[in-house]
Amino acid sequence: MIKRLLIANRGEIAIRVARTAREMGVACIGIYSEADRGALHRRAMDESIEVGGAPPAESYLNIERILRAARDARADAVHPGYGFLAENAEFAARCEEARLIFVGPPPEAMALSGDKIACRRKMAAAGIPVTRGVDRILTSVEEAHEVADRIGYPVLFKATAGGGGIGMSRVERPAQLPAAFEASRSVALANFGSPDLFLEAYIPRARHIEVQVLLGRRGRGLHLGER
């Protein structure tokens, strides 16, 4: 049973988490940076702790300081909200090591979802259809040409890490491939710290269909419908 929840986020996200938690009778501990000393989300908490300077790397992304705040506040659990450390497998693992309940997926699932190639392999092994493509990192333009010729144009470069469409480049014909390869590598490196790419067939006029699923540690689950 969670009695004291540290919310590792700021602004509206932290306020909404706190509102629901307090309706459930859970005490809420907020965190804030130097720049957020007067922020609204502090007033939504039962107590709040300063965790560092204005740059997110010194505060909302600083795992050590957030865990120290949770320990000092005698928190039972940590809710990451979304953004910042919400999809950081290391943070989830460190919370477990500190005997804190991490309100989110287990570290293993987060690590898997952060690696698109590993995800493709896992889904294929489970019998789930995946887009035509390659399940390895492309190391050269020549290798990318070989894969594209095999699966057929148009193709799409994707960064193995990250998300949100960052690092994707559509290639309609072979002459475009070298420039797209280098552009995608540069964007991926700048945004995710890794230039690694893979290649999939591009699907024109595709529809995005998403079903959110919640699974508890005791095996119970529910879906929130299609969106």
C-alpha cells in the first residue's frame, strides 16, 4: 500500500498526478528546481524538496538527487509522470534497488521498448507481424543499399533509440539514400546519443492505431480502448 508518493516531475503533469493521489488518500511529495521555487505545482503537494539547478540535468533528470529526496521524505513510491525520467530504464531499476515502488513498467520492459530492433525481434518471436525490414544496425551506406534493394523502395530510416519520429528519413529512390543515411545518423546522435539506424519498408497512407494496456504486478490487466 502506497502512503507517501514522490512525484518526479513538474507543472501540470505533477499537479494532475497529485490530484488523483490525494483523492486516494496518498500524501504527495513534490520536487522542484531553483527556477521553480515559485511554481504552481509546489502548492499542489503536501511537501516539496529542491533537487538542483535550473537545467533539467541538474534537477528533474538527476537520478541521484531525486532518489535522495525520496529517501529523505520517507517515500514509499515514485511516480515519474511523463517526459524527463519516465522512460528511463536505469531510473526504474534504481528505484527498485532503493526499495521504492516505481509507478510504471518494470525496467526490463522499458529497456526493451527503448530499442526498436529488440522490439521487432520480440514481436516476431511472438508471432506478431512486423513491417518488412532489417533487425540489425546498419553500419554503412553500402549495407543500407543492399537492404533497400531487397525489401523494395520506398524505405524509411529509423533511429534504434528514442522516439517521436525523430531521426526518420523517407527514401523514394536509391540516389537519395546516402544523404538520408547521413542525415538520420546526425539527428539520432544529437538527440539520443547514438547514431545507430535500421531500415524498414515505408508504408504509404498508413493509419496509426494504438491500444493502451495497463498490467498490474499480480497479473491483472485492462485496455483503455483504441485511439
